[in-house]
Amino acid sequence: MIQYMQIENFKSLKKFALPLQNLNLFFGMNGMGKSSVIQALLLLRQSFWENYKSNLDYLYTNGELIRLGTGKDIFCQSASENKIRFYIQFSNNQNYDCRYMYDLSEFESDQLARIGNNFGENYATALFSDNFSYLGAEHLGPQKHYSIENWRKNGILKLGATGEYVVPFLAMEGEKIKVPDKLCHQTGKSNRLIDQVSAWMAEISPGIKLSAQLLPLIEKAKLTISYSGERLISDPFLPVNVGFGIPYVLPLITELLISRPESLLLIENPESHLHPKGQFLFFYC
């Protein structure tokens, strides 16, 4: 768990300190720096992977996870020195003090060199491991099919920053993964991931049942959605023929069910595209 963060000279944050707990909610007016805090963590995660999963020698502002432009775009305009600093303290007494030089002569570069060295650092924390997940403010909308062409199961993100790989993941792992008892919904048919996803989705859209199928010949996966009531079980529908909020929230519920206790999960705008009643039920549960 991250206990404390300090950010200096990054975007609008000239010097910002933030104590953190197990659950942290950022809310407030637009343009106040909420996304910048999340982006600081994403930049470190991205840079670790761009440095071949070995260190943080360079800060990469553009990559697979996030694209923020050049060094000039992320450097605080009111900064008093030419460096960007990210200091993170974890609950296991692991600390990262990452300082990067902003070179005025190379302001169009999207790589900032680290000041100092990495000797003796241990990167066995959720921020740099497979226990990291992130869902951005925009999720992939309803699709007839979901491509798996560029999916790497052990890549920088398991389900993709927009949830674009959640359907392939459910098609491959939905019957195999067992959800821990404390996360299981009591109406779920079993503790299998696909059944628990359907059960929790029913809190938002009553009677819903999901099915995910892999289509290996065309490198795609297919999601179908049906509804059951007292007298009727509907034919399966494609996501494009149901409410937009259903496929939108699917990656969020899946991430929560597969995350381990030691995981780090970053979510932007989890309430988007949900009816107020659905928002209340989701956050209450």
C-alpha cells in the first residue's frame, strides 16, 4: 500500500504532499490536479516497463499506458528548478525518490534522464508488478466483437487502460478463476468469475447474465447479454443492443473481483454512464 506521495514540478503541482490509505477518493472541481496525481503513478509504471522492466533511469512521457506529450508539456511553469520529483513511500518501508532533469535545451524530448542511480532498489511492489491495474476515464464502448490481436496477457495492463481486453479475458479465464468467498455475491450461480461478474452486474441491471466466447480464427472475442425474469429468459443480445452503461462498467467489476489484497487499482470516473440508482447500489455494495 502507498502511504505517502510527494510530487514536485509536475504539471500544475509545484510541490504537493499527499498521505494515503487503503481506499482513497479524489473529488473536486475540474482542473485542480486530481488526474495529475494518478498520472504521476502511471508515468512511473510506464517508465519502469519502457526501461525493460528493470529500473527508472528515464521518465517516458509517451508510451503504451499514457501519452502526455514532451517534457515541456509536463513541467510546471512556475517551477524554481529544472527537475521533476516523485517520492513514494510504501507500507513495507520501501521508498522511491525519483528525480528527473528537465533540460531546457531539449524541451521537445519525451525522455527525461534520472538524476542519480538505481543501485540497491527493489521493485517488488504493486506499482511495478502484475498486481497493478488501471482503468481510465474513457472505456471502450459497446462492440460486436472485441479484438485480441495486440493483447499481451502479461503486458503493462491486464485488461487495458480502456477495458478493451476484458471480454477476451473473460472468454479465456472466466470459467477458470475462482472469486474469493468474501467477494462473492450471494446470488451468484457459483464462485467462478463469469458467474460472479453476472451476479454483481445484476445490481446495476437486474436479471442480467453474461457470456464470453473466444473466436480464435478471427482473433476476436464475443460478449452476449441475456436477461431472465420470473417467466422469461431472453435471447442473447450483443453489447451494441443494450444500455451503454453495461459494457462500460464491466471492466470495473471484473478488475475488482480479480484484484488481490496487495493490488494497486487506479480507477477514473467509476460512476460514469450509470443511473443514479445504479451508482448508489454499486458503491453501497
